[in-house]
Amino acid sequence: MTAPERHPSPHTDIPTGLHTYTDDALGAHDAVALAALVRRREVSPAEAARDAAARLRAAEGLGALAATIADPAPTTAPDGPLAGVPTLVKDNSDYRGLPTGHGSAAFTPAPARRHAPFVRQLLSTGVTVLGKTRLPEFGFNATTEFEHAAPVRNPWHTAHSPGGSSGGAAALVAAGAVPVAHANDGGGSIRIPAACCGLVGLKPTRGRVRANAQSRQLPIDLVTDGILSRTVRDTAAFLAAAETHWRNPELPPLGLVEGPSGRRLRVGLLLDSPTGVPTDPATRAAVTATATTLEGLGHTVRPVRIPLDDQFTEDFLTYWGMLSFLLALTGRTLGAHFDRHRMDPLSQGLRAQYVRAMRRTPAVLHRLRKSREAYAAAFRGLDAILAPVVAHTTPRLGHLSPAVPYPTLIARILAYVAFTPLDNTVGTPSVSLPSTATTPEGLPIGVMFSARPGHEHTLLDLAYTLEAANPFRRLGS
């Protein structure tokens, strides 16, 4: 196993768009199609891994890899439904033998001794792990950028952000290097990069998949793991396969959702954030067009309001700051020579903001927990809610850089990440899907559907419906 530079040097000759599709074993196949080829022995797992490794080298200009595995281990689940499909693990989850860097220069990580619980669940599907993807420090930012290192670039237009925190995973799936990649979401970190990179990004219900030990210790577990994919059926296949490894008995079984049900659904339309942040015209138009498509297909769409407490944004920010504060206290458990003073300015700003608000922690937790009541009220008479993923289109690199002074940066983040955190707080499932709209630079614009806890099948139903009506655009096609 090899770990490249944790902070790759900047590239000066990167094309505006970058993809790795070519006439090899991977072709333009999604994970389901590639796994079928492996089962029929038309492609071997070794061939798929070899060609994916070549594509990862071709995508080096994106700066998305944290570490690679020179000789990938054979799958431990050769009969898994995704057996032989090459993939990547996000660098905030332990994969035995590789360091877990968390995107931070504040410490030196040692190789992990064991796989994280969710990584074991991912491996149970039969995938072959080729390495790890970069993320912003501790996953706090909505872009995958660094104070003193090259950013991860969006393959649709490399001057723009791929989103965060699962930006490395999103960049490589969108570029075609692997069909699917591990991601996780604590405030939008699956859905935001999916929106930026034109992918399917489903954040499952809290408890749908294995939680990692750190998450279970928090007063409100915001983080849920999943994957990023280019097709709806890949996400559906992953969730079904993961469920055969472990199923939460407190949630309804999901099973394999293989297409739209034909059921007429009732969808609420939310154009502006319940926190008061307005949506930019391009994003508003993309969401409105999606609503029009649904109505044309026989679904009912009506405006919805979510009566959140006026303090939700401030409370979520306080909780976010508490996570940075706790990391600063416990960082020595992550690796050698932890120095909290080397945490990036965003992490330090969040921590400082929490210290000033620390005495309000009990009230903050109480209000955040009560937000589930307002959300449940909004869902009365509805199967799902349609909204933007983010309040404006994908920014250029630098706009959300941690090098931006903290007061300016946090204001920019809150003006961007205005829709996704509610699902993390409440624990509801939510999915980002590509819309038919693009920015003037050709970047994708995502739309988001959320459903009641345990109702991922509703989200997959809507996703299949929209994918069939307007097939999702693929980079390079």
C-alpha cells in the first residue's frame, strides 16, 4: 500500500473539463452493469481494478486522491452483488493498512488497524477498494479546499469547486475513474458534491447503515454514510446489498428498488430556505422545472412551508463548532503529534465561536431536537419535499477556501448551505439528483428530495422517474 503526498502540488496545465472514459474494461458502465460483466466472466475483477487504477492516474489533475493501494486485495465477498466493482473510501473512515488523514495537517495519522464498521458493510457488497479520497479538514467545509495545499477540482469545469466534504469522491466518480465511491453526510456532504458534479447522492435515514463509533457518542448523530453514483440503480443496488450485511430492526426493510413504482406521489415544493436564505435564479429555475416535470407525469406538487425556529441556523452552527472543539480536545487519539494550532482557520473559527456560546449548549441541543416536530408537520399529506440542494450554483475555487477570513467565509457558507442540514439534524433520508439545467459554464445543477424516516424507497421511486424522463447527463458524452 502506498500513500502519496497528502497535499499534492498545484497543477498548472489542467484542461477546463477532465474525464477518463475510454475503451477499456470499465467503458461507460455503471456499477450494476460492470458487476454483471464480472459475473458472466467477461471482465475479471483484476482487469476492472487495473483499468480503474489507470483512470485514477489519468485523473491526477483533479487532486482527488488521498492514498492508493498498490496491490488491491481480492474481494472478501466474491458473491456480493457488486463483486469486482472498483471503488474508493473517503479519508475520514478507517481502512485497514491505510492512514486516515481527515483532510487535516494538524497530525500525522498511523495506518488503521481495522476497517471501520461502515467500511466492512461496504466491503460486504463485493467491491474492490483502490484507495482513499480527499476531503476538507474534518469534513467541515462545503468545498474540498485547503489552506496550504492544492484543491480538489470539479471535473466538469476545473476552475470550480466539486463541493464538500465528499468532494474527492464526487470528482472521481463524475470523471469516470470509478463507478461509485464511498461518501458520508453530516450537513450535506453527500448531496452537495453530488449537486456540483452531476451525480446521484442519497443520504440514508439515520441508522439505515452502520454508524461509526465516534458518531454514536455524539448527542445528535448528524453523520450518515452512503455512496455517490452516476445512476439511480447503483445507489439502489448498494442500499439493498448493504442491508443483507446488516439491517436496523427499528427501520422498515428497504430491499432492492428496481424502478419507478408508478404510484402517484404528493410532493411539497420548497424554493427558498426555511432559514430565510433566498435561492438564486438559476437554481430556482432548475427546481421549478423539476416540479413541472413531475406534474406532467401525474404527480401532485404544491408549495410547502417548514416553520423552523428562527435560531436553527445559529444553533446548527453552534453544534458544528462543538464538533471542532471536541476534535481539538481529543485530536491526540487520531494520530501522532496532534497540534490544534495547525487546524485550518475554518476549524479554529468554529471552535472559537463555540467557546463563546458554550453555556448555551443545553438549549441548543433542545431546540435542534425539537426541529423534528416542525419537519414532521411539513410532511403531513406529503410523500416527499422537493427543494434546492444549495442556495446558489457551484462557486469557483477560492470562494469558500479556508484561507478566506473566518467572518467572511462562514457568511458565505451559510448563504450556500441553506437546505441540507435540516435532514441531518432530524435524521431523514434525502437525495440529490441532477436536473436538466446547467450553469453558463456547463456545470450541473442539482435538486433535492427528502422523505420521512425509513422511506428511502420513495426517494428512489422519484429518482427513477426523473432519470427515465430525462436521462442524467454524463461528462464526456
